[in-house]
Amino acid sequence: MIVTFWLALRDAVQSLLANKMRSLLTVLGIVIGVGAVIAMLAIGRGAQNAITSSIEGIGTNLLFVMPGNIKPGSNPAAVSRHLTLGDVRALADPLAAPAVADVAPLVMRNEVVTAAGESHATSVVGVTPDYARVRNYHVTEGRFIDETDQAGRASVALLGPDAAKALFGRTEGLVGLMVRVRGQPFRIIGVLEPKGGGAMAGNQDDRVLIPLSTALARLTSHHNRVDVIMVSAISADQVNEARQEVTEILRRRHRLRPDQEDDFTIFTQDEFLGTFQTITSVLTIFLGGIAGISLLVGGIGIMNIMLVSVTERTREIGLRKALGARKRDILIQFLTEATLLSLIGGALGIGLGWGISALVGKIAAAAHADIVPEVGLDAVLMATLFSAAVGIFFGLYPANRAARLEPVEALRYE
Amino acid sequence: MPDLVIQVQEVTKIYRMGSVEVPALRGVSFEVSRGELVAIMGPSGSGKSTLMNILGCLDRPTSGEYILDGQPVATLNDDQLALIRNRKVGFVFQNFNLLPRLTAWDNVELPLRYAGMLRGTREKARAALEAVGLGERLHHKPNELSGGQQQRVAIARALVNNPAIILADEPTGNLDTRSGEEVMALLVSLNRDQGTTIVLVTHDPEIAAYAERVIHIRDGRIEKITTNRAAEEVAA
């Protein structure tokens, strides 16, 4: 059996080499198809990794509390309530909420920040000193916002590394310099270390942090309202307890009756992760599916050429049958040829896909997007199996036609 | 009772062209003994090609019986016929029908591979090529060989499975006179020295003259069977 297979393979190789140019062109469809599938899956996976790491980079054991009920299927009438500093203080009470470690409220505004003639549109975020711990932020120079800044509504600012580069062209030696937000001067007290994170999740390095009290006084009209309250649980397995405590406290403070829906929304980090992963997998499957269509077209190309080949080699088939080839022998011969064609295409396509992925990775790196395309072994395996299947599927009809030729007619064929 | 390799009894073949039935053979009966060199002769359209296809198990008769080497073959299915062709029939065609991509050696080995033989095929193929005087041309492809050499490769391929009969269809039709004579000399010597049964199909009386008996076909029937004195003298 193995010998038969090797001989069939030798025949197939010889026949493909006899028409090198044609074989190459035939295979091109599969090369492009497999290449596209591999590249799309790799880029999709890269995007997913980038999003996952940027969400994980936000911190650990986090809950995000947002005003209004924004989960799907909710009653829009319940959207009106806001989160206040009073809510923040209630959540920070260790007796009422033992599973909660830190509470970090923030307000965020898109502002144009200016410094030394440069201006840069970025997010200005008002945060408390706890924010550094909750978000796992560190500074490369200077210091973080402290309680004194918070209590005194100090006009101080921390720059993210990308914001620093945009304004000053560097990330060192900035402490003591001034930036202006809405025309008001802020003294730089530090620069944040780079967090990375994908372009899709928002650039975490392009922002300016100021004390929450300052932000509430200078950037907002309701000096009591916060946009988001970040809550960290005391450990990863206490996330659900923390969520329950936060829900109870806020419902009581907002005086909700048991039949009323929440007027706030809590996301856990896992939920964020799950949502983004669903989005990226749908995107990946979609792109992979489009790429798969070109694989189908490639398969039809193989079928076409195999049909031509069967017609061209009618005499050869007749002769082989005269020499004692059975239907099965002819079938195997042509199937081997079709499968070999598409497997060669698959192999070249894997190379092409890998090349495209590497190229996209380079371009993404040049654009400061942290998408590193990853060609997975499963994708390679799938592409190989798929191209073999395409060869067998689209080779079956021509091979069957060859096998069923009548030897007398085939020998007479001119 | 002589050892009969071919027994043809009342064989008919009718082709269907749409609704019209075209009879190609209208009841043919004859026998060939083992070791004979027989020619089937007739003008084109006489039915000799149809007869050759049936003798070579490439086609089945519409009615009648054909027994090849003791095996009734008229009702076998396609794969069984393929097996019979492989084991019992060696073909030599007018236009050689060698596979152009394969070397002489590979061409001759082909029937052994379809026989499912795993070991010793290379040696057997080489021996067959040496037997037709082409031991030096193992690695040549058909387009590197002369017409006469190509036909000798084809004869080696026909011989390699030790078939019961060799069917040669106008074996010299595409050759110049000298190569044609060489090929015929080879076939005659195979018949005389190794007792190979050979059936020649031809329209050329000069080729038919090599045979001991000539079966004349006309309009799908045997017109006459003649015995060739000259061939008997050669045989003697």
C-alpha cells in the first residue's frame, strides 16, 4: 500500500513537473486563499492579544461602576441617576463593603492641552491618589498625585508618555514645566511609565492626569458628579462579593424599590474581556470566511485544470487501462495529483500568510499599535487539512471522469 | 487435442449510434493454439479493429463466447477485464503508445506495478529490455529513441508480465522498412524461440506473410483462413 502510494506520488510529481508553469498558475489560487486565511487569523489573534493585554494592563480584580443602566435589555427610564462623591465615600466604608479594597472615582474630559507652543488633543482625567494602586500606575520621573494635591485642589499634572512626546518631544526632564488646560496653568509633577495596550482599547499612554478635586472644580459644572468609579476587590475570588456589596450600597443610597432596576451598571474586567473577545472572534471569523472564499475559488481552478488534464491525457489513460490499470488505479493517480497540487499551494500559502502577518506586524509597530500578528500552529494545521480537502473534493470529479473512460474510446482518442 | 489459447465462438458486436444499430462483427468463430503466430487481415471497416479490441479484452462482445487461456471473459466486469489484460495480454500498438514522461525502464515496469508486484519489478523490467536488445537504453525517454527502438520498448513492455498472447496492431505501420523488418524479426524470434503466441492485426499482406495462418475478415465475417507456406518454411 505504501509502495503504491509512493509510486502514485512519483507519477504525480512527474506530471506536475511536465507542466511547471501551468502547475504554478493553478496553485496560485490556493496560495492566495491559504495565505489570506492564515494572515487574517494571525492578525485577528494579534488584535485579540493586544486587547486582552491592554484590559489586563488596566489593573487586577477591577469593577467598573458607571451611571445609568446601560446593559442590553434595560429600561431607559432608569438612566437618569448619577454617581456622586457621596456614593464613593459609602463604597469606601470597609464595614459596609468588606470585599472592597480600593475605590477610585474619576472624571474624564477630552481637552486640548498646550505647552511651549505645541497643542495636543487628549484625555484629561481627574483621579485620586488611590488610582495609582488600582490601575497599577508607576512614574518614570517625579511622583504621583498625593493627598495634599487632592485636598488643596492643586494645579498639578502627570503626563502619559505619548502625551509628553506630543507636547515636548521627550519623556524626561519635564518635572516643573507647565502645561495649560483650558488656558489654566498646571505644573508637571511626573511622567507615567508606558502601559502599552492596543489602539482598539484607547491609548492608555496618551493622557494627562490631574487631581480629582481640581478636575471637579475646573472642568465640570456639577462639582459632585463622577463619571466612573473603579472598585478593586480584595482578591480575585472576592470579585463577586464586591459586586454584590457595591450593588446593595448603591441601591440603598439611590432609594430603589426592590421592583426597580439598577440605575447604575457594574462591569467586571472579565466581562470587558469577554465582550472584546467576542467582538474580535466574530471579526476574525468574518475575515477568515472572506479569505476562505478565495480558497474555494482556488479549488475550482484546480478542478478546471484537472479536467483539462484528463482530456489531454485521454490516450494515456486508455493505455494505462490497456496495461491493466483498474478504475481505482486511475482514480488514485488523478486524486494524488490534485491533492499534491493543493498541498503545494497550501505550503506556499502558509509562507505567504506568514509573510503578510510579519509585514502587518511591522506596519503596526511603526504606527505604535501593539498588534503582533501570531501565526498559530492550529491555523497552519487547519490550512494544510483544508487545502488537502479542497484538492480531494475538487479533484474527485475529474479523477472520476478519468477512471470511467472506456479503454477502447480512450485509446482511439486523438 | 491442441492446447488452445484463444477460442472465439459466434462472437458478434453491435454498436448503437442513437437509434441505429451498426453490426461490426456478425458471428466470428476461430481458434488459436499456444505458440502460434497468426495474422488477422482485412481492409479498414472490416471489423478487424473491433475483433482486436475483443481479443485484447478492451471490449466485450454483444453475444458469443470468448475463452482466453482457459478463462471465459465475455461476461467479466471492468476490473476483472483489467486484471485479464494485465496478466494475459501484451499490447503492441501502431504508434507505440509509450508514456513520454517516463524512461524506457519505467515504461516497461508499468504493467508490473498495475499487477500489484512490489519486489523485483526493476530487475524484471531490465531483463525484458535486455531481451529486446535495449539494455543500454534503460534511462532514455521515448523522444530520445528511434521509432524502431520505441517499438522494441513497447514489445518489452508487452512481454514483461509473461502474457498468454501478444496482440500487435499494425506494429510496423509507423516505421520505415528497415526498422519494420527488425521489429518483425524480433516478434518472429520471440514466437519461434520462446513459444510466445502472437496475433498480428494488419492490412498489409507483407506483414501477414510472416504468420503461419492468416484470418481474413471482411464485413464483420471471416472470409477465409489461409495457411502460409512460406512462414511454415521459415518455421521449419
